[in-house]
Amino acid sequence: MRLSRYFLPVTKETPADAQIVSHKLMLRAGLVRQTAAGIYAWLPLGLKVLTRIEQIVREEQDRAGAIELLMPTIQSADLWRQSGRYDAYGPEMLRILDRHQREMLYGPTNEEMITLLFKDGARSYRDLPRTLYHIQWKFRDEVRPRFGVMRGREFLMKDAYSFDLDEEGLKQSYEAMFVAYLRTFARMGLQAVPVRAPTGPIGGNLSHEFHILADTGESALFYDAAIDEVTREELLSADASTITRLTDLYAMEEEEHAKVETCPVPAERLRTRRGIEVGHIFAFGTKYSASMGLSVQTKEGGQVHPHMGSYGIGVSRLMGAIIEASHDENGIIWPESVAPFQVGLINMRADDAGCAEAADRLYERLREAGIETLYDDRDERGGAKFATMDVIGLPWQLIVGPKGLEKGVVELKNRATGEREELSVESALARLVG
Amino acid sequence: MRLSRYFLPVTKETPADAQIVSHKLMLRAGLVRQTAAGIYAWLPLGLKVLTRIEQIVREEQDRAGAIELLMPTIQSADLWRQSGRYDAYGPEMLRILDRHQREMLYGPTNEEMITLLFKDGARSYRDLPRTLYHIQWKFRDEVRPRFGVMRGREFLMKDAYSFDLDEEGLKQSYEAMFVAYLRTFARMGLQAVPVRAPTGPIGGNLSHEFHILADTGESALFYDAAIDEVTREELLSADASTITRLTDLYAMEEEEHAKVETCPVPAERLRTRRGIEVGHIFAFGTKYSASMGLSVQTKEGGQVHPHMGSYGIGVSRLMGAIIEASHDENGIIWPESVAPFQVGLINMRADDAGCAEAADRLYERLREAGIETLYDDRDERGGAKFATMDVIGLPWQLIVGPKGLEKGVVELKNRATGEREELSVESALARLVG
């Protein structure tokens, strides 16, 4: 993409309510703009990152055998009355009257709807187990939206729902999602700590939260230092034994930790860090299948209410969490897996015909090789171009200038390490095309 | 995908309110389920088609140079007060009060929001021209939602907005979108008739609707038979001259046609068909840039309000339109470009080890070749399997049965023509892998 034809409103100033670094950087890098309290528009660069995060989430759901569908954002209040949650849910539910004065709501989650859809489609034990998921916008009417997309009101969530014949099956479905979560966050370059969670308004008996460690996290975590020793490779090849190993290690949110009489972790191994919750999984059994009248025929001819679980990931929140975990004083440092472009190509002198021709040619070759490239072909000062590339945080910067061209070289900069190297055009291309 | 692990609730009965064939077939084929009046959940097979339609729309927008972003579904009423449309828009706007009693709404369209976003990011003539688009859920609170996803309340729309320095630029942006629309519909196997449209509440001075011809369309069209002679190839390579040729040909909606004193088309060449509106483009000039205070600096140092256009495609409605245009008495016939799977593989005898082994092997080979295949490996009667494959309308059916295997052959059926052929496994694979 040529920057001269793109829409990338980078900015230096950020409003006073942008307190945390990810919020500031998302505004400065032109990723999002707030359009109402806690509601954001995703500008082109931000949408690219969001789409990549979403795609990693999707691939890991598919890999775990979950099946994608898409439920609507607007639901009827009657649906929620069937489970008893319409009255129980507080003012965070955005309640709506349509033109016929029917009570509707903007879905904050979808247990009721998926239960009815599954009831419509499943008859017998042959139709189980199944895990269904969707990636859809949700609305929670936070009293005080803050921290940019981290605690927005309209947000993108992946929510999956599993249906099993019995508790043992539910345990397996729960573990498959647990593995998918470990892989999902590891692929984004994040260290996620699974924390045994008390079950909230969704109800149930087994639940874990996944927290990304970051100083600006809203939760205080207490955990065994051994968790920090689990490697990315172990997480990417996680299986049931990885879960056992991880969940055997102590990890608690402050509130729960305070209730523990004797902490099992020796003081020198107890870590205290702040965490951002990016995932939450629940095994809640028959709560919704029973209340919504979902039952299926067993092999023996009886009827059972399927045992269910639900599994959420905050897709839009993850963008904030990744930035909290990966930035420096100059801007964002995107992990390659979610970077909006892999390479930022800078022509230092757009007014120099030789530079322009060399940069144009490099751009063509990168495109031909399938490397997503943002090409700063604008007639601007080099310093401004560097600052823009640093703040938007593409993994590689490829810099074409008149002095280098005289020597037959271009400069390749690694955004994460800051390392710069002079290379011939061919070597630079070989490095990037890999 | 193995059907034994998928979620595909096909059904024979459809509710009485499903009057038109696309609505009936979308329910029968397990593509969608209604979850509230005019609001649908997209089941796995339906989501796959929706995603393919969306992707064709996206590719043609990108090809035309439009830049994708994503605006939220919920907007503030204040935004719409700035253009004066909040009070002008009727009861089709879903109006919402949040917990702080602030007036919000579920966006039916995005002219106001995009104008403010562009105002935030564009300063001078260098930032123009630009066309920005998004593909997002909209809500229009239809008084009587009907015809399934064709006139639903929550629907997926692509809306693009162009910003130009002057009228001549706007004309070029309008033409680029016109070409994109011709290509988009042609790629989906549809014949779209562009009809000069009177401008509605969005305002403006130049507008075309794109109608898919189908007996169940809501609009009656009168047009020159020469439009039917434009070939798919011409549409796929459309340029400004194609537009001139098409728009020079007479095409009117009934209401406008009735106002014409002397129809320029001789009676023998005047066609009357019903149409489904799937796209609508407007050039409206400075209506929003002026009312929302968007101006940019010109090359000469002055300030101008950009000339704008907006360009919509009903993405979810297109699914209904495609089915209206392409089905038979047994079910849907998907054009290859939007088919949820390319091949339906049927094992006629899941209880026969030889059949199962042969079908499993075919499935693996198709997967390895990257052919998306729905594999009916269930223990069901052959007749039921044929009926399911016919109703869901995949382009090809590959049938493995014990008699054929004895002769070393499988059967390949073309869903559109109904043609069946006995072929060796290798020949069948070669045919499908192409």
C-alpha cells in the first residue's frame, strides 16, 4: 500500500482521558478513533491488526474442532427471560424498545441463543459432542468506559459453546478449548497466565481466566514463578498434560488470594504482577440446557440435558493487551503474527528521481513476493517518516536514500531490536522474503 | 468437513411466513434461523456463503482502490443532529437510550460518521481523492420484516464513501464504484441491471440502483432488451465506456417509468421484469461535508468542502438474491464463486468397510488438493443423503457406492445440469482438482 493513497491519520497529541500506553499509542498510530463514549471506529491500519488477531483466534478454534456460525447482535428480551437472566442482568445490558414496543437488547453474550439454535438442530447422541463459536460485536454498557478498547462498550468477542452428553465429555471439550487458548495467545507473542476463577453471573462449577501480564492490568495476580518458565514452544504444542501442569501451579487473583489461609507457594517463588483478562472459560453443566428445554436422546433411548461450557476471548481487547506487552518509547512493536504490514518501505527523498525509481522497484518486488508492505512514498521529511514508522511499529523498516544508493545499498531496520544494517538490495530482499 | 461432526440442520418443513423460494430454501438447507422478527442467525453453512459473498465484495472494493475500515454499529444521536437527519429519519431508525440516558442509535448507514472521521484525518488536497468502505451490520426497523434475509432488520451491508476535491473527481470515483459493482455481481453469476434512481433521503443529484432480475423481486423494471445482451465477460472487463453504454440504455423502475411521456424504447424491445435491489450508489456532492464542517485546503491555498458519494451493497440480501436467481425444485444451485463447499462427497454405505475406506481416501485426497469438501460419512440412507446434497446445492457431488467400487468407478454429478458420469477415482479427482 502506498501511504500517499492510504488513510493513516497519525497524531502526536492524545486526549487527557487516554491514560494507559496502549490507548495513547492506538490513537497516535491512527489505529482507532473514539466515536462515542467507549465506542471506537477501527481505522484502516487498526482493522488490519484486528483482522489478523481475529484470524488467529479463528484458526485455533477450527483446529480444536469448533464450528463457526454467526449470531446477530440484537436479541429479544423473551429469550433471556427463559433462562431467568433478563431481570438478573444489571444496567450493563443495553436494553432497547423497537418500533412495536417489543423489548430487545444488544447481546452481551449468547448462551440463551446458542442453546435454542442447538435445540433446533440436535436430536440425539449422534449430534454430540459439538462446539460452536462465533466472532461478533457485543455491547456492555459500562458505567465508566475507559482504557480505550480495553474496556470499551462495543467490543469484538469470540464466544464458543460446547455441548456434551455428560460431565466427562464436557471436561474434554473444556480441555480442548484450554489448549486452543494457550496456542492462541502464544501465537500472538503473549504470555498468558491461566487463573482459576470464581464463577460469575454465567454460573457453573469450573472456570479459568487467562491474563496477559502488563503493569497496567486491572487485576492483581499472585502466582507461582514456575509459570513464567513455561516456554512458547510448550504452549504451542500444549495438550492435556500441559493443562495439568499449568493448573497445578498456584495462580490467583488478589481477591481470591486474600481468602487463602496458607499460600502453598514459598515466598521467594510467589510472583505478584498485574494482569489483563483476555479470555475466560466456563464449564457450567446443564444450567441453560435445563432452563431452555434442550434435551437429546441417549444411545439407550432416554433423554438428557447436554452439559455445556462457554469460552470467551476479547478479540478487540487483545489489541490493547498486545500493545501493553510490546512497545517502547517510540511506539508500538507488533509481533509479526499480527502486524498490519510486515515491512515499512521508506523513500527518504521522494523528490529524487533515482530514489523514487529504486523504491518503486523494491515495492514491486516485495509485492510480487507476497510481502505486505506499507510504502511511504510521500513528499515529507525523512525524520517525520521515521517517526511514523516507529509509532506504527511494523516489524521491518527498509530505507532507501540517495547516499546508500550511491554505494548500492539500502538500510534494513529491525523495529524490535532497533538494529540497522546496510545491505545490497538483493540481500535485503532475500532477508525479508526469507 | 465430515458431516457427522458438522452442524447442518436441514429440514423439510418451513413456516407459513416463508413465502418466497429463497427464504424457504435458506431454512430448508440449514443456512439461517430466525431468532426474532427480521433477525437471523447464520448457521455454519450459511456463514460460509456469507463470507464468500463478503470476500468478493471486498476484493472488488480493494481493486477499485477503496480502503477498508470498520465503523461501530452504535452511534450517538448527536452525530446525526449535526447533519439534521436525526429528526428527519423515520421509525426505521432503531433509537436507544443508554444507562446515562444518552440518545444513541443502531446505525442504518454511516455518512455522518465517515465525514467526521475523514475530517479528523484529512487536511489538504494531498489527502484526496479517497474512497473508504466498511462491511458492517446495520439495523433498519422495518415495520413488516419479510422475505427472510431479503428484507430483514439486522443485515450486513458494504457501504463506501468517496471524497473528492471537485465534481469531476466525484464523477471518476462514482464510475470506479460503478465498475466495481458490475464486476462484483458478475463474479457471483448474477445479471444486474443498473437503473437510474431518484435520490431518496440520503439526498444528491446522481444515483443508480443495481437490480437482480427475479420473479419475486419487489420492484417492477422496464428496460431496453439490449441490456440482456451484455455478456458476463464484458461486465468483468467493464470500464467507463461500459458504463456509458449501459446507462445510455433505458432502464426505469415502474414508478419512474410511469412518469415518462414517450418511452424511447420501441415496444418490441421493452422488457418488463421484476428486480431485487442489491446495490445503490449516490453522488451527493457537499451535503455532508458542508453540514458537518469538513473542508480541506486546495493547492491554491483556499478551502473547499469535498464532494462526496456513497455506495451500498446489501451483502446478506445478496444471498437471497443469488438463490432466487439460481435454484430448481430440489434446492439451491450455488455458483462456484460463492458455494460453501465445492464438492459434496457421499458415501452411500457407511456400514460397508470398503466403501468407507474408499470414501475416506477420496476425502483426504480432495483435502490435500485444497478442494473444500463436505463429506457425508453419516450412517443414513442414500436417498436422504442425495436429498440433502441437492437442497444445499454444492456444485459437484461425488458418490461412492459398493456397485461402482466393484467396477472401479465413482459417480460425479453436476448439480446445475444434473448430469451424472461414472469415472475412475483418478479421473474424478482430476476433473475436480482441475
